Amino acid sequence: MAGLPGGYDRTVIRGEPESGKFSVFYFRGTKLCAVDSVNRPLDHLAARKLIGSGTTLTLEQAADESVNLKTVSSET
């Protein structure tokens, strides 16, 4: 887990829960507040950077596996 999900009002799943490899992105409004990752260490590392830097990540970007989260977090 990265961040604190308290008070979230939206979630986005990245990956396939059935595969046992997925992440749940928690948003308060449009702000990313936490990510739970299961067998997706790259999502976890990127989430720590995104949350720590306050980088804006849209719900659409979080859901789209073609979006490189590391690239999004380095654009700040």
C-alpha cells in the first residue's frame, strides 16, 4: 500500500484481479490518495512517487495500462 485511502470516493482497478496481479487506485475527487498493489511492484513504486510529489494522475490514466506511470511521475 502507498498513501492513505481514508475519505476516498472513487476507485480504479489497473490489471486483472482474476490474475492475482492488479492495483487499486483510490481518489478523493480528482486527487490520487492511495494505491493498493497485489503482485505489481512497478505500480507500487510509481504510486509512491506520484503521491509523494502530488503529481496529477487522472482516473483514465490510472486505468489505462498503456500509460507508463513512471513517465507520468517524472513529468513534474
